[in-house]
Amino acid sequence: MDLAFSSLLPIPPTKAAVRPSLRFRSFPPPTKKSSRIAASIAPSPSVELEQRKHDLLRAIQETQRGLITTPDQRSAIEEALVCVEKYDAGLPVDLARLDGTWRLNYTSASDVLILFEAAARLSFLQIGQIFQKFECKDRSNGGIVRNVVRWSIPTLLEEQEGATLLVSAKFSVLSKRNIFLQFEEVAVENIRISEQLQALIAPAILPRSFLSLQILQFFRTLRAQVPVSGPERRSPGGLYYLSYLDRDMLLGRAVGGGGVFVFTRGQPLT
């Protein structure tokens, strides 16, 4: 029955279907307009770089400058560091761009983390901002770098910036990216006593005597320094690799496993 029914259906005449082959299809060459559209879709290297820098700063944001990190955070930070460093790989360091003040945002260096750890354990100690100040604008082979640590003892000194620990060093350029630091001096300066202590030395309700004024002036101008180099002893030094540098970010690595550093451009220090 099915066969009989099917035999009654009209059968269309067969034709050899011609299907176009992709192998023989030709495409017009790209026009200037299509090239501009493609270029506008793809992000430029500068946009990608700024995004990588943002990712790095976001990765270190909750670490308290490196004091509190988990293994996963350290791994993510290292990955973010490498993603930024590749944009500057192989280029010689620009000393004119390096010149100036850089504020520490993150480090894994034990000799810096010990300061943060001490402040976390000792209620009477505060560690404020930490800077590296490079002085090399008109130099081609080196200059001076000053490590500046702002610290304080609450109630005795002003909050966060009651005093300054200054570690000065000369540096010389050894290769495109490596500099050698030769430390010269450690000093404590810019001591700013608190208002409470000033009131004890020279009460506001009493006329300030010559002696009290001399004591206040003594604290303001006090500078204690200790040289770390001399004719009879070799100055301590270290190798420092500047892995990335642009107008607002500086990345460094202390050679020999001394840790990594993330700096951003800071306000000039006097």
C-alpha cells in the first residue's frame, strides 16, 4: 500500500546541483576602512600595559606593603610582576627617568619586612611611608640613592612622621639593568616632637625661657649619623636589578633572593 501510494506522487525532474566550492571563492583584499576597524578593536600595547600595572597594584592592595601575604597571593603577585616586566625587558635603564622620589607599595625583602613586623608587635612604634630617592638626573653611569623611612613613637613624636631614618648609598650602573649599591651612611634626622612633649618642655601658659627654646631647637635640628664605610672597613653593598621603569612605576629585584620591590612615583622630598 505504501509503495502504491508513493508511486502516485509526482517526481520532480533531477538536476545536477551545482554548489559553489570554497576553494574557488575569492575574497576582496582588505580595505583601509576594514583595517582601521580591526585596529580599533585590538587593544594597543599602551592600554594593555596600563591594565597589567593596574592588575599588579590590585594584587598587592590588601597586603599591608607585603607584611600579610598568603602563598596564593605571593604567587599571583609574582605573576603580575612578570606580566609588567616583559614590556621593558632588554632596554637600558633611563637615569633621567629614574631620578626622583619613589614610594614603596610592596616588598618581600626581609630587611624591610622586619620593620613592619616590629611595628605590628610593638604598640609604641609606628612605621610610616618608605621612599627611595634617586639623584642621577645629569649622570650617565650612576648617582646617589637615599632610602627614607618615616617612623614615630606615639605621644613623644608626631604621628607616622615623627622622625626619619635615612640610609644613603652610591650606586653605579653595571649593565643595562643592574646597579650596584655601596652604602655609606645611616642617619636619624627630622625629629618632630609631639605637642604633648612640647607642652612639657615649654608650657603654653608660661613664658618660654631661653633654655626651653634651646631644647626645642635642639630636637628640630638633631641629626645622628653613623658611617658604614671607612678607610679600615669595606662598605657593605648589594646588587639591584631594575626590572621595570616608566614615568610612574618602578619595579626592582634584589639579586640573590633579597626580595622584590614595587614603587610608584611620589612627591619630591626636600
